[in-house]
Amino acid sequence: MTPIQDCCFTNKRNAFRGAFLLVWVLLSCGCAAFSWIPGVGDDEDEEEKTEPAELVDFDAEVNVERQWKSKVGDGLGEKYIRLQPLLAADRVVAADAYGLVAAFDRFSGEKIWQQTIGDVERRASGLDRFLDRSDPGYVSGGVGGGEGLVLLGTTRGNVIALALSDGTEQWRTYVGSEIGAQPVAAQGRVFAHTIDGELIALDAENGEKLWSYSSQVPLLTLRGTSTPVTARDVVYTGFASGKVVALRANNGEPIWEQRIMLPEGRSELERIVDVDAAPLVTSNAVYAQAYQGRMMRITARDGRPRWEAEVSSFLNLAEGYGQVYAVEEKDTVTAIDQDRGEVIWQHDLLARRALTAPLAYSNYLVVGDAQGYVHVMAQRDGRMMGREKVNGKGLRTPFVLADGTFFVLDNAGGLHAYKITSR
């Protein structure tokens, strides 16, 4: 090899080493070295913000004390099903995603009765079963009640009524499509909302179909539907079209409808405006909110809007201290003045922790998260007051309250009763 050839080979070798080192540095450091270039590394903060907010220390003002714990079947499965427990007299009734329903004494947690409403579909065996990662859960709406009944809806399109007294099945009615929210009963009727945008009224005594109201469903929607809410002789519910409707409970005649949000954007994803939260009905107002949209106060009598606020959520609202509370889509907790629609306080201390719907009582606001914690805030200013770890499987089901005790169904099927006490 001549000196000239050797020199060329050495230069090529050094150039290769230099290129290799440069690639190694870039892989190790990401785009940080070039973050001064416009457009490079701009989304780095966004990537960091996808992680759940870390829990911050605070001086606890209350204790969250468990009163009892029981087990309800095999839990809620993997379909983001939220089966809220039912409180009725001295009982709390809960269900799992696979058809087991049980009633407990709400003071002691002692089981009163247990019932199975159907069989899980037979799954493949052997290697095929190992490779099949689908979830066979089929209970999608519940647990609702009223008129002495326990009500559940299924992915198979059935509304099922059990006797609250002993769990015996009273009737089941096929309504044609998956039930996406709790069926509810009032005035001798059961109201069920299907995922294809139909609100159906059934006879509470025998399950016979009485009337239905349909709303157009967009191409892309969230999983779930708005739970119907009854007040006097009116039933209110929201639809995936972005509307809230008030209907006469006896015949389904529309009284009014109000659009909370008009679909906007180029893609179907941007145009999702589901009203999945149950309307919050007070004596003279209805509060409703749309995903990727807004919250609105509506006059209950005629459906006229009173105010609008930029709040986006698919979770149920809560009220107290003259305020309406919402957990927004990125888990910001927001308090809105009921009369003026102004934000009173807001914080993101629990951002991206996949919170449950809020529960408001006394001077507390309570939420759960996907890591299994219960968080207690002050309604007045949102400050953190207490925290308790329930379990490691997470929480997503709304809490229910009776006489200062709130009941929590965790994702693994644990049913817990808690009380908040001052320190």
C-alpha cells in the first residue's frame, strides 16, 4: 500500500469513526443537542406530559377510613366499563363485567344475595385461548334501579331486571343494541340508552317496550352513553350528536332539545362531541357538558341556555357550595359558579391520572384514579385535604354516597365503604 493509499484509507476510517460517534451521541441525547433549531424538540415537553402527574406531599386535614371491604366477582375487565354500585334503602348492589350481581348490607358489608345473569361466551382452548387477548365481559350498563328493581344492560342488547329483595330475575328484554349506561326506573317505566343513539322506555312490571326516541349517531363516538335522568314527569339524556334532550316520560314526546356543541374539525376524531355525562338536574336548571366542547346551563322548563363555559369532559358532574365540578379530559379538576358560569378554581395536581367522576358532599370533593388512590379536596378552593390507597388495580367507576359513607368499586371487583373524618 502506497503512502497516498494509506492516507486515503486512514481518512476514510477516521471519517467512519466520526460518523459513528455522531450517530451514537444523537441516539444517546435525542434531539437535545439541536433543540436550538426551530421545530426540533418542540414536542419534547408534550411527551413528558403524557405521564401521570406525580403525587405531591401536603398536610393532610382528614383521614379516609375504610369501614369494610367485600368482593364482587372478577372485576370490570379491560373494556373501560364503569359499573356504578346501586344504593337502595339498607343495601348496596354491585356487579362485575361477567354477569355476577350481589347485594350487601351497606352498614356491615355482609352479603345478602348473589345472582348470575348470564354465561360468559365460550372461548378457545389451548394455544388459541392463550393467544386470544379479547375480554369476554358483557355487562356494559349498570347498576341501575328503581321501582323495587335492580337493572343491568349488556353488550348483547338485553335489559335485565332483578328483584331488589332477593335477586330473582323478573324479566329481560332484547332492545337490539348494546346498553352503554345505567338503565333507570321511575313512574312505572325503565329507561335504557343504547350505543346506537336510541332511548327506550320499557314497562317496569314486565319489560314490554312502550316507546323509543332516536338520535343520529356520528361515524366516530366515545365508548358509552349518557345515563337518563328523571325529574317529575320528564326524562333527560345526552347524545353523541352533542345534544341534550328533554322528553315526556309517559310517551317520549320531545319537550325541547339543546345543542351543547357543534362538531368541528377536519377529522372524525376532532369532531367527537359526545354528551356522555349524565345531565345534572336541579330544581330549575340542567347542567350538561360535551367532550371536546363546553359546559352549558340550560333552563329545565324550556331548554334555553343561560351560560356556557369552556369545559370538556365525558364524566358526570357534581354540585355543591353553589358550584358545579367537572373532571376535564386531561384530568384537570374545575369548579364553575352555578349562576354565572365563571371558573372559581382549577388545578392540574392530578393531571393525566385517569380520574373518576367527582363526588361532592359536606365540604369535600372526592375522586379516584387509575393507580387506585382516593383523593379528597376542599370544595371551596380545591386544596388537597386527604388521600388513601384503595388498591393497585385502579379505580374508574363513579362513587356513590349514603349518610356520610361513600362506596367504591375497584377495577378488580373489590367493593369498599369509606368515611372521611377530621384529624
